[in-house]
Amino acid sequence: MKNNSILRLAIQKKGRLSEDSLRLIKECGIKFSNGTGKLKSRAGNFPIEFLYLRDDDIPDYVADGVADIGIVGENVALEKGKNIDHIRKLGFSRCRLSLAVPKEVEYTGIEYFQNASIATSYPKILRRYLDENQVTAEIHEISGSVEIAPSIGLARGICDIVSSGSTLMSNGLKEVDVIMHSEAIIIGNQNLDDEKKSILDQLLFRIESVQKGKNSKYILLNAPNEKIEEIAALLPGMRSPTVVPLAEKGWSSIHSVINEDDFWQVIENLKKAGAEGILVVPIEKMIF
């Protein structure tokens, strides 16, 4: 039986999260057109349709089944509190939700906010954090320009998204407590049928392959044969390093994969072990 299902994916219609999400989809080999002003488009080589929405609306659309899955900030998904599945973290659009106060304040701890007022666009997350820390405070919900609240006397501090911290500094504020770390995640409707689950599994497989490729480096190096065992112990690779004899007698070429986080330490250890002519190649995708 032919599968005629289409997986509907909700993506933020503009901004950095939108750009990063669409870039990931393209890296998965999915071709589509998303011209300026479009609210909907469909891939030509994969059973998926894109809905371009406001980020705050995405959890609602997914929960209601208008969209099957969505890409949204984890902070937005948690704040909305909808009955949706948190399927996969995507590793981009990282930020943190933090408390901030005027820079001249001598902050001694969360008790600073006891019986005070706090301005935020994330009242549910903030209320949960305050309750966990047994702090009673008045929460002013603001949809935007939260940073201005202390300077106009509306609140004693704020709770807002922080990336670099430059916006806080420019408004005379300083970050004092991190409530949560956030990044882009895939959320899903809890009642997907089997056909749509199958399409989703295919998409997740492609995403995982792209992500593993980005987090890894393929390396090639030359080594004297008597050093192969020592060097191989430093290079577990995907299963084990590949060893290929060179034309020059007594030497071999060793190929392997290194995790990005361990890269420089491993390279230093390889050089100490006698590796030469180390060549590093980016990986587009990794399939297991």
C-alpha cells in the first residue's frame, strides 16, 4: 500500500531559530522552497509540509494536531505547558533563562526577590522556580522589552532569555541566577498515526546522521609500524581505526573518527605517540 501521508512541520517564520531550522532540514537532503512571505510550503523529495508560524503559537498548533511536529525553543515549549512530546534536542539556538537585577545592586541570593516584583515573559517557569526556592514574589507578565522594567520602577528585577548578555548590559542590568538552559527541540503531537510516525522516524534518522557528522572529524595520519598499536589505542573510531600500509616500507596510514569535543587533546596525544602528517577532514553525515 502506498503511503500518502504528509508530515506537517511547524517552524518559526523568521529569525535565527527559523534560519537554523531550515538549514538543518536542507542538510538532511530535503528540498523545498520557502519564498518571502510564504506561510506554507511542501518538500519535493520527502513527504513533509512546512507551516511558518510565530514561535509562541507552535506548541498550540502541535498540541491541537494542526501541525504534527514543530521546532521551537525548549523554553517556549515548557512555558506553554501543552500536552506534547519533547522528541529531540537539536543543539542550536542555545540560550538560558535567567534572573537579572540592576548592576549596582549587591545581590546575595534568591532571597533578594522575597516579596519583590519580577517582570518576565515566562511567568509559569518563573513561578515554578520561585516555589522550588520558597520565595514569594509578584510576577508582572510582559510580552516584550522586559529589560526596561527595573528602570521605570515596574519591577525589582527581571527573568528573561540571555544569550551573550549584551542586552542586559546595555540596559544597566546583570545576570544573577540561571533558571534553565534552553535550545531548539523537536516537539510532537501525542496522537500521530503509524504512517506519520514512520515518516518522523525517517526524518530523525537523517537529523541524527547530520548531527553526528557535525560533532565529529575524520582524520588520517602516518605512523611507523611499531607505533600502530599505541596510536590505535588513542583512536577507537567508529569501531576501530583503519590501518593501510604505505608504499614506504615500515610505515602505515591510520584513519579514524574523533569527537569534536576531544579533538585537540587527542591530536596532542597522537603527536606525542609519533603520528605524522595528520590530515583532518570535516564529515557531512555519519550513518550507523
